[in-house]
Amino acid sequence: MLTMISVIFCTVLSITITLPQETPLTWQVYFSPHGGCTEAVIRELDKAKSTVLVQAYLFSSEPIANALLDAHKKGIKVKVILDKSQKTEKYSAADFFANSGIPTKIDSAHNRAHDKVIIIDEETVITGSFNFTKSAEEKNAENLLVIHDKKLAERYTKNWQEHERHSEVYVGKGR
């Protein structure tokens, strides 16, 4: 049974739902363009205490990349798996992460590793159509869910680990 609904209208629609269970499940939804998706990701990354696992098809958002780097510098275990399209001749997010000391892998086992997932502290899942790019925030029609649910995070973590096993380590190109 639904126990709480709060709706906040600004530029973004943010809905929090809490359902009775051992650890309350809550979620927020965001829409772009200009719907606060990037800010929501950064806000959650700033709360990280121990681990951040990333799976991304496209990644060019400088604010999100910097938030991941900040987490890494605080001693939080950050690991990234990116689609093979990020392994290009130009300097990419894969290079940024690898050159920053963040363990980075490339998933070439699929035609497209089309995931858009961040798992934080084994209890928060960020997912949706929202690619971690400037265009996704400013130009595209996208959605982003922030879900606080340990059981769901466990399933996403297992899937992330399966992809990690078949992905190749990326060492990065020098600048």
C-alpha cells in the first residue's frame, strides 16, 4: 500500500513514493530537456559513501564526470564500464576516467552496451533513457529514475558484475 506521495513542481517534476518494507523504497523521476537530470545524478553521487558502479553507452557530461572524479578522490570505490564507442581516436570519457585512476572497462561483447546505470552504495540505482551527456540534459526528451531500493540495487549490481567479467580493461590514451 502506498504510504506517502509528495509532488514538487519546479522546472522538474519530482515524486517520492515510500512503500512499507524493511528498508523504505523511495524513488524520484526527472525529465529533460532542462528537467534537472544532471543535478539529480550529481546530488546522489555527492551522497556516496563506499561504492559507485557506472555502466554507460554515451558519456560526455563534464559535471557528472567531475562528480565521479570527486567521489574517487574522497576514497569512494568508483568503477566504470563504457560502450566500445567510447574507445575512439579522440580523447573520450574512457580516457578521462582511466587517466584519473578510475578503473575503466570497455564492453565490446555486444553490438551496443546501451546501459545508462549508476549504482551507489549497493542501495541506490540511477537509470532511465538519460545518457550522461550535455545533449541529454539540454536538448533531448529523456527520463531519469533515482531508486532507493537495496533489493533492486543488488540485481543491478549482479548484472554490472556480469558485464565487468567480459569487458576489457581500458588504460587510456595520454593527453
